Amino acid sequence: MIHHDIAKTVTISAMALMVVCLARPGLAQPRYENHEGGTYLKFLNDSETGDRRGAPPTLLMSFGGDPVRAVMDTGSTGIVVAASSIPDIDSLRQIGPGTLTYSSSGRIMRGRWVETRVTIGGSNDQSVTTRPIAVLAVERIDCVPHPRNCEPSDAPRHVAMMGVGFAREGDHQSQSTPDKNPFLNLPGMGTMAAPGRLTRGYVVTRAGVHVGLTAANTRGNYRFVQLQRAADGRDWGPLPACIAVDGGAPACGTALIDTGVSVMYLTVPADRAADRTQAGERGGQTLAPGTRLSIRFGDATAERPPGYGFATGDTANPAAPERIVLVGGENRPTFVNTSVHALNAFDYLFDADAGVVGFRMIDR
């Protein structure tokens, strides 16, 4: 659930090209009038007060047996679940050994990839069922050196993560490809090269997620950022972003909208954070209380980019994360993992067919 990748521009489909043009500042939004079939899944743990989300959202997953409660994680790609949660696992198609590392915690999930349909449900009695996809059945948990939050286990039983993010292959997640993303592999969905009748994408709000983009669930004043194709052509590159500390010159790099964590992880040049750090309660360095952070999405040349800001430790601002942990050395590129608290600033749209990310700001 953290980091950066390489990307390059590739010829895009006519549909995607239309969206790129429409997404430029001053022009209309992408249009989804001819797309239908979206499903709304209300989170099991609705935002605590109706206007604030501080914990990662959860949904139900079923593999043909009893459902398990899983975190819906936009900071990873693919379903990761304890092998014991999959009935008759040995009768499923066995793809091979698998590993996925969550760099925010330091957990290394080890097991085997099996192919199965997955039913995902919300608290509103709505559900979607995927086409057969690869699922990582976890049989052991190891830890990276000096993990932030990891306990090894030879027989894990309480593992259930539903990764629906993009651009994750470069962050210790080489097997986390779009064909493993449950929200991009529903009946009626196509591929990047050949879109289907149901648009591959979703809108995440504080209360739930709309799976499959339609005219109805994309209403509102969105501001869009165009992504670049990933180097292998199968996925999109990471979200570009520029970050300013206490009103200083912005440093530009990438951002990860990560609903799977409640702590923000930040990498900026050392001079941007100088004299603004303190020792964290759990080790490492954090930004000092009162430090102002401004995050703008899009590259440095973007006009009127979407974004948000807050002061560290401002409990009155629901977009402010619990903590801001500084990550990496001086040679690491600028990066921010927003944490789930970003959903208190905007609704978050991802269109995997066109390669655009949209932000619908929330008035507070």
C-alpha cells in the first residue's frame, strides 16, 4: 500500500481520447450516458457520524461459502484472503505460488493463486459477482526487516483484503495486475483495448462504492486528471501530484489514494520538511503538529488542479490523517499516501477504460 512506478504514453483508444480532451480545464466532464449497470455497495462500517470517515471501509466477500468481512483497499490490487476462507480450495484451478507485500505495514503474504468467482456485498443487500479471477490464498505471513506493523504466522486465519487500486506492480507487488482487480472484472466489462457495455471503474465515497461507471453515479462537479499508460501497456501509471509544506515551493511526484490505511505516509525533499519533524510515538519521524500540507493532483503544469490541504493534528478537519509518517531517504522520489481520511475531502473516481481519475470535492 505505498509507492511509485514508471510510465510512458501509448496510443489510446478513441473512447479514451475523447475523455482526455473533455477532461482539460474549462471543458466538459467525461460522459457516461451510454453506460449502464452500475451497482452501489454500502460499506458495512458506515462513516461514524455520517460526515467523517476515519477507518478503512469494509465489504463482504464470499467464495461460495460463508462471507468474510474484508477491507476495500484502493492502495493495492487483488484479493488476498486466508486459504481457510475458501471452501474446497483444492478443487479450484491452481495457478501457482504467490506473494504480495504491503509496504505500509511490512507484511509479506505468501500462498497460492487459485481461480474462483467472488461475490462482494454491502450492507444494503446489494452485491456483484466477478468473472473467475485469480485470488491469493494466504498460507503464511512473513515480515520485511523492521516492519511497521507485522506479526509472522504459519497458519493465518483472519486475512481478508480486497485490493481495487491501480499502478501497484512497482511496489513489491509484481503480481498485482488489473486482471486480478475484482471491480474491473465483472460480467459486461471489457478490457483497456476493447471496453465493454459496463465501464471498468468505480466511485468511492465515505459511505460506499459505486461499481461500474454510469451517468447516474458520476453526476456532479468532478475535476479530472489523465493518467499515463504503464510501461507494460496493461495498466495505468500512478497519479501525479505536487506537495507543498507550510506554503513553500511544491515538490512534485506521485500520490496514492489509499483507503486501506488511516495513517498518511509522506516523502518530500529534506529541505521541505526541515525543522518541521519530530520523533513518532511508534518510531520514525512524523510531521510536527500545526504543519500545513497542501496536495494538488496532476503534474506541475496542470491548470486549476484538484486537491486539498490541512494542518497536521487538526482534529476539526476530517481530511487530516491521524499521523503523517515521513518515509525514505533523500534519493526517494516525492510521494504521498493520502490514507482513508482523504475521502473526507472528496469522492474518488477511477475510470480504468479511459485512464482518468476524478475528484468531486465535498463542501464542509
